[in-house]
Amino acid sequence: MRLATITIIFALIITGALFAVPPQADTLVDTATSEMILNAPGKEDYPEAKLVHLWGEKIIKLDSEGGYTVEWHDKYKVLTFMGRREVSNLKYNFDSSYEEIDLTRARSITPTEDGGFVVAVVESVQINDMTAPGLADAGIYANLKQRVVTVPGVSDSSIVEISGKIETFAQPKKPFGGIEFLAKSDPVLGYHLVIEVPDDRELVYLSANGAPEPKIQGNRYIWEISNWEGMVPEPSGPLGRDILPCVYYSATKSWTVMADLLQAQFSPRAMVGQEILAKSKEIVGELMGVAEIEALASWVADNIRHIDVDINDVGYFPNSATQVLENGYGDSRDRSVLLAALLRARNYNPDFVLLPPRNARVKESVPTLAQFSRMTISVDLHATGRLWFWTEDDYSHPTRLPGYHDEKAFVVSVGKGALLPVPPIAPDENGMRQTYNITLDAKGGISGEMSAEFRGDYGRTVRRIFRDARPRQAGQRVQEIASNLGGGELAESDAFEFSNLEDLKIEPSLSLRFVSDDFAFIQDEIMIFNFPENPVGFAGTSISTSLDERDEPLVLRTPFNENYSFRLNTPPDYKVLWASEPVEFTNEIGRLRVSSEIGDGTVDYNVWLTIEKTWIEPSNYPAIRDLMRAYMAPKNRMVLLEKIQDEPLIEDEVE
């Protein structure tokens, strides 16, 4: 399963101009810790785990002014090299404009053969503040930092102990709320989560994915979990928040109240000044209606450099549209403010939209913004429906949300907020068609042409890789495609051509010529030819069905349709004995169709694969497993040929 890469302890948003270092005298091991270490489970107890969370506690307190404090204390037992990597180099994202941290304990404890302990305490030289990745040349986000803490002396049998306190010293840039994990994939022996709110506030919460209900003591909510066995990640699984025991919480009563808070922060920043008005006129020219809306969105995508920051890290106090226009760069929040201002300048009423991570499920009962990761803009045209915009890049049409399919988005309109599904993607809108003309020679070599048309997310990927690539880089990537055709290569170094990489209204395509000297298998008089699988791996959809059954849902990015059409020209001294028989396979997940036709020196072969669902529960896994195994079966992509024997001479014809 795909999990958050940092546990709840390590995902704390923390700051402070000065990092308090635990004293060097912090080398004593008390009796309780000593007994915990001596009785800690080993690798033999959890053979599939990389570490064990021996004990942990986290206390979150909201004050009456909207500030908060977070205290935590955790002990981990390392079991493997991967576990050592996870807890020996800790990375904390923080906003130094309103948070500070006091690290009260950070050390490793390693048992020795004589029954003692070696204790290594973090020193100041092992703590470094860095600019968060991707922000080195984005000055308006200078407050976003990443603190890297290197814990010394960690081995595959060490205990790592971390404790600290985080406290806000100014108004936070986001409403109080979040998602707290009680456990992740590794085992947890005991964990204790406390959330405390002021007497006049009520906590809205949801215990999800097997998390226990809290004990409520006045305004304190207490969750406890023990002896969590952990879980083995399965390929292509959901986000951790959709399968791991966790708590969604918020101090905001409803989505409507949350919408009012966001409008108060974002709407004034999207005001139309003279610069915005002039820029909108310059962009749209004589365009009107949907055309001018798309032109504005495309301009933002093309001209404002995207800074990839999770909106929960940067907060909900955006920069003004004028400042974003002047800077020439922005995260999804700031780009949305600029697009909203440009749309307002053309007399449209844009809505701000919060999008969750792709394939994430939004818990509607808990109005917390932690469920979302980016912002965009939507415009309700009423008569023709709602338009959704993508401004993070210009590799796909501006009204398409790449990779999104029916997830719930938080749409913030004036005076209201609503959770609405983003537009679903029909399989025919997303996928590719590959067409081949292949000539097979008597030695098993092939030469031929391939053309491919890419739709939707497939086309976006092709544009992202090739549109701005240097000719040599593009040639190398296309050569990879040719090499996937039985170890083949391009017929010439420039034997390929792309079309429509620039025009976002037309799907891109690729054509190439290739050769492979050793493709078919020959034994005695028989030749076996297998039609190739998708050689354009970066544009296809990988579906892992290696497991016979699953405990977790299988999650695919989007629905899709792929079609492969082959014309095989057979060598004149061979005849076709057999070609794959027609296949019609349909179930609740999708459908597969295979057809073949033997002609005079030719074989025409076609495959259509359609996947309609993206979230496949374990109970439905056999359906997609059987569908994909039929698609991959060698018998469904094979041609058998036999060498034509020379006819014996008649006796009278012999001189």
C-alpha cells in the first residue's frame, strides 16, 4: 500500500529559530526504559517489519486564541536497515513565521553484549535547517523550512527515543484540525493520543479504519491503541489515511463555516486592480465565452512557474494576485488567486476549490482542510455546467484535472461551501491507440512502423517528457521504446516524429520505424511469433495482479482504454498454422476483446482493453485479476508458422 512516508510523530509541523538540544547528560536509562528495551521484540517476532513502535504519546492542545501546542514522546525499536534509515535521519517541515520547537530528547540506545547500554545523544552539529526542497528560488515561501536531525549511533538493534514540544507564537495560517495516525504499517505495542480543546469549543472527529472510539473526559478526547500487528504493504494500494487506523479531527463546526473562513482569506487577495485588468485584456483579446476562460487558465499555467508545495504546509494566507503576477511564480494557492482575479476582470464569478490527493477519499463528516493538498478554480456556467481548471502545468487541456476521477472536492462559493465530485473520466477519454505494420523475415527478425495516439493523462505524460526535451534526450527515450520491441532499435537515429505536442486541444501522437534482428523463436520447421506488449511503458497503466487475493483495495489512477492493432506480414517461405483465437471477456471491472484474421501472407491482430473502475475492493479483486491474466496470456497474442517444404521433383523431370 502507498503510505505517508513519515509517521505522525515525524510529520509534525515544527519550527523555531533556535533548536533546543537535549543536554549531554541525557545518557541515563531509567528502569522502565531498561526493562522495555530488554523485553522488546526482535526480528523473529515481526519478520516483515522494519521497526516496532514500542510506546508513544502525543498531546495536542488548542487554546482559546486559535494557537496550539503539541507534545510528543516516542520509542522505536529498529529491526532492519530500512528501519534504521527511517529513524536515524528525521526531516521536519515547518513554518518559522508562527511555530517554535523545543526538542527535549533525541537519542539512540543500543544494548551491549554485557547487558549494558551505549547511549548516543543528538548534538547541535547534527541538526541543520534547510530550505524546503524546490523552494530555493522562491523567496515568498522563505518561511517554509526543513529541519534535518541526524540521530547518532543507530544500529539494527537500537532503540530511538524522541520527545519534544511545539508551540505557536503567532496566529496559525490554517484552521485547527488534521489527520493523526495511531499506527502505520509497522507494529505498535502502545500509543496514546490526546486532543484537548477549550471549554467553549467542541471537537468534531472521526475514528477511521479500525481506530477505537475515544474516551471523553470533559474537553479531552483520548485514543489508545495497543498490540497493533502491522500490515504488509500490497502493491497499488490506497493512501495510508484510507486503510490505517487514524483520527480525523477539527474544531470547525461545518463545511459552511470553513468556507466562510477561506473566503475571508482568499477573496480580498483576488481583487481586480489596474495591472490585473490590463493583463486580462491582453490575454483574451477578442475571445469570448468559454474560449476566453480557457485562454486565461492556459496563460496562468504557461507563464506562472509552479512551486510544488502542499497547501497544508504553506497555509491559507495567500499572496495577492498582483504580487503573484509580479513574481512570476506561485504554488497552487497563489496561482488560483491570480486566475480568480483574471476571471473576475472578465466578469466571471470563480469559486475556489480544494482538491484532495488523487484517489483519496474525503470524510464528509469532519470539516478539516488536512484532507486536501492543492487548490484550483472552478466556474459554474449554469446553462452549460461547471468548468474545472488545472493551472499547475500546461501539459494537458486547462479544463481537465489530470489524474482525478470522481474524488470529492471542496468548492468554496460566496456564503457557502460544498463537497462536489470532480468530473468522472470515461475510459475513451483516457488511453492510447497503437498501430503496427510489421514485416517478419525467415530468420525471425522484424522491421516495421509503429504509430501511437495518446489521450488524456497518457497525452499529458508524453508532453511532459518530450515537449521541452532536447533532441538527444528525446531520441534516447524513443530508443527505449524501440528496445522494448524484442530488444530492437530505431531504423535510423531520427526515425521518429511527434505531432501536436504544443496544441493542447489536439491529442499528441508518435510515429517511429524500428528493426529487431532476433524477435521470433524458431525451432526446426516451426516459428513462434508473439505480438509485443505495450512498449511505451511511461504512458501505459501498470496493474499489479501478481497476488492471488488481496486484503486491501487495488487503486488505479484513472479509467482507460488501450487498443493495439497489428498487421503482420509473414515471410513467403512460411505458412501460418494458427493465430490467437477471438476472446470476449467482460466483467464488472472492464472488458477485453481479442480478434485475429489470417490473410494471404498476413495476420491482422487487435486487442482492446478497457478498465472502468479505479477503486477495486478485495472482494472484486478476482475480477480484475482474471481480466488482466487473460490480457497477458501468451495464447492470446501468438502466431504459429511452419516452413513451407520444397515439393519433391517428379522422376520424369530429372535429367
